[in-house]
Amino acid sequence: MQIKVLAQVPGYEDQWLTPRVEGNVLNVDLDSTPETTALTGSLVPPPEKGHKIQIVVDGQEGTASSDELGRFKLLVNGRPGDRVRVKVYEDGKMVYDDYQVLPGPATLLLDEAR
């Protein structure tokens, strides 16, 4: 026997499924959705005017830049409490590489040799 069900489970995609019923058990395969959290923080010292800043999280596609005060916000896959590896590039040169805990606020101390 087949029935149509809408699976609504936190951390998984809401999706209509047509699983088979075997006895009194309903087995479904769910696709997880990555939770998105905004990592917030600031760069210390803030970037000098005219310098291009890129803030990235290792293994993820999004990038962010900071404002003139060094503040930034970057959406990343992860839950509050997860650790992510954050890298900061200034004019193409890496000036920061360390782990941060989501959601922050993170204070990223940039290399003094910039």
C-alpha cells in the first residue's frame, strides 16, 4: 500500500513523499538541509581605505567584506556552537586563518605584517 505524506522535520527539507507501508511501519528517507547561521564580527585593525577585503569560510562558497570600521556579516552553513575555519584576504594576501564559533561575534586579529 502507498500513501502520500508531507514530512516536516526540523533540519530536513519539507517534502511530499510516497513511501510504502509495511505492516504498521512507515519508512521514509529524508534529505537534510544545512542550517544557515550568520557569523558576525569585526576585523582588528580595520582595513585601510582602498584595500580589498574578502572574508571566507573554508569549504563554503559565500564571501563577505567589511565596512570601514571592520564590521562584517557572513551567512554560513552551520548551527550556533559549530566551529568554522575563517580566512581573511587583503588584496589577495591571506592575513587571517583561524577557527571561530558560530554565530560570533568574532574578533579577527589580522596579521601585523600586512
